[in-house]
Amino acid sequence: MKITHIASECAPFAKSGGLGDVVYGLSRMTLTLGHTVKILIPNYKSHEEKIEKELFDSFPIKLDGESFDVRVYKAIFHEIEVYTIDSTHSKNLFQRDSIYGENDDPHRFLCFCYFALSFLSRHLSESPDILHLHDWPTGFSSCFLKFLFPDLNKRIKGTLFTIHNLKYQGIVKKNHLDYFNLNPDLLPVSYNQMDNSEYLNIAKAAIEEAKVCVVVSNTYLNEIKTPIAGEGLQDFIKERSDKFFPILNGIDTDFWNPEKDPYIHKNYRTNELIDSVIEAKYLNKHHLQKQLNLARSHAPLFIFVTRLVEQKGPYLIFEAIQQILKRGGQAVLLGSEPSKELKSLFESISDKENLYLDFTFQEKLSHLCFAAADAIVIPSLFEPCGLTQLIGMRYGTIPVVRKTGGLSDTVFDIEHSSLPLHLRNGFVFEYPTLDSMDYIINRTIDCYKNNPSTWKSLIKNCLNNPVGFQESAKKYLYLYEMIIS
């Protein structure tokens, strides 16, 4: 099969969160299983120098009276063809300092969808069987395909739309489509924003046009059918339940590999004796403590690797850090995108010997943190899938999570009596309250200090947990084949 992903991110070219990791990891595994994979993403300013690319195609476009060129660059990364797209458009659509967060994001990504399809239309003989779209930024590709690119549409067997996070849907005035010479009166009413027919809901339109929709965990699929996480689309989704399928994300186990990781101090094999793993993790802990000017200590080390946005429960994170320090532990926060108020709040904690704060995402440092830490805390208010708990388990770092979305499907409490012991791999709490946060931190520290045999079992269970993309890729391939047939 030939699969083309149109996405707003792909690691390492462009990465804001887990989406970029998933697009790359899934593509690499699909390629390994014998299929042809291409990826199309915008050519962002902030990431344009990461990997060498060459100009592959350039062509003129005229939209709304403005003529400009679309430029397509090609790179080969681990045998995957990655095409990055920008233009000479006067609005400088992608050569900006960040991937998201601009006032004109809907316009930027609608343009990207249009440019991507225009590029594919210039190479019809290489048309994919499947167009795989990811979240609202590329979701409208299937709609443009239907109304504006008939020749390409005939060659593509169908589109698959993966929902990584339904909170973000892409809302834009319908008359904005005049810019693309698409009469908004032609659009079905199912594209409309739920409470305002003058607006288009891009995620809703993508769901309507896709032959298959994937949600990144079974629990999150159930949640988006309710007001808890449906973000106003729960009834719309329930009416189309037959096209929805859950597939858990995985991680790239070659990139996240403690045996070969170049960014950690002491490498270790995940299948060696547990005492050897613990010794290696301790050496990494000592190295991290020295690097970050933390006190050298055998105290439990907790890490937080996250964006400090509402979804991730920043006030629960703040409470957890305070409780960890109160109980004599250490904490490292790699927390990107904080508001000024949140940054000031975290900086108000005074214990600098046992707390390290970094408000940017440092890729290399995150690897060392995963190898050094005893536990990773993820108290998300909602979490479609989550990747950091999987990375933590890959490195023998025990996840401490809230019971929501994909965290519910991947982390099981040590006292989960209905599960066999070998499947229990962490500490889980249910309610997003400060008391619940304190309780789960205390349980974790008590186990670390007072029950070393149980702690060893948890590490072993984490290391034995399959977290790669192989099963996920096989499930996607089944759905691709279902679309084609």
C-alpha cells in the first residue's frame, strides 16, 4: 500500500507535542512492515535547519487575486520521504517563530491543506492509496479533495482521520472558503459549527468526510461520546460510531532506547537483571543531580515532562512538587509553554537543592531525566493517549497518573486486585483534587522507602510492557485495507 500522511508536525522536523512523535513513529513502523510512506508537513522557520532538505518542486498558485509560488522540499529520514511545504505568500504563513498559537492559524493550515493537495495533484502517477490526516490542522484536506481536486480524488481510495485531541477543532467563518474559490453554499450542513451556522468546524468536517476515524485510546473514544470530553461534538460522534476505532499510540523504541541512548550517562539493557537496571538508573540519577546542581541523595526523584497548559493539570503538578519536597524527595520539571503567572508560581518554591525548573523543552535533558528518575508524574485533567508514561516505562521509570483517557489504558495501579501482578505498573488516582494528588504522592514515596521488593516488581513490569508501534501499525494497516476494499 501507498500511504501519505498530511500532518502539522513530524519529529524531528517539527514537534510541539506528542503528535510529531506519533506521525514519525507510525510512519517508520509502517515502512518496516513493507509499505510505501510519505509525509507532508509545513516548512516552519523554527525547524527548517534541523535536517538537510533539497528543493523538489515549485509551482505558481493564484488565490484571492494574489499570485505566489508554492515550494516543496524533500528530505529522506530513516528511508521515509518527508516533504516540507512553504510559499512566497505575502502573509508569511509558516516562517514564524512557533507552530501554533497565531491568530490566523485556521487560514494558515487551510492554505497548507490546499498546497499539499495541489502538490499531490501535480504527481498523479504517484498518488497514494490512503490519505492519513491528523487533527483539525490537516482535517480539511479531505473536504478540499472532494470539492476542488476531482482527478486526485478519483485515484485516492479514501481518507483516514486520527483524532489526537478533540479540544482543538479549528473554527473559521464559512465565507473564508471563498478565498480558495470554494463556494461555502456547496458544503453540507454537517460541516457547520454546532451553535452557529455561519462558521465551519474543521474537525467536524473531517470526521464527516473520512471513511474511518481513529481515536488514540479506547477510554478517550468512550469519553468523547459524552459531555466529559466531547467538546460539543459528542452527539455528532455517537451518530457516526460505526466509523470510529480506538488505536493506542506507541513510541519509537529505537529513539527511546536506554541500551543505546546517546544522551544518558549509563546505558542499560531492559532485559538484564533488575538489580543491574537499578544500579544503572542510580548512576544516571547521580549524574543528573550533579549536572543540575541538586543535592546528591538516594531520595526518590520525580520528573514532570510536560507542557504547562490547563489540560496537563499545572496546579496539581505544583501541589505534587510541594508534597514531594515535604516528604524529602527531589523533583525535576521540564515544563514548556507556561503563562507568566504559572512560571512565577513555580519559581516561588524555594528548595533549590532538591528542585530543578526548566520552562523550555530540552530533548537531550529529557532523555537523561527518564533514565535517572524513579517516577514520572502525569496528573492530566484529560489525556487522549499520552506518550510520556510510555517513555517512562521504557526506561524503568514508574508512572504516577490520573485515571483518564489513554493513561487509564496503559497504567494500572499496584493495588489493582482484578489484574495479575505482572500487569500492574504504576500508581493511579482518580479525582483531580489536591488531596488526591497528595495521597498518590505519599503512596508512591511510601512504597519506594518501605517496600523495595514491590518497587523492583513495578520497574520490572514497566520494562516488560510493550510500548512500541508494532501493534498500533498493524491495526492501522487493517483499517487501511478495510478502506481500500
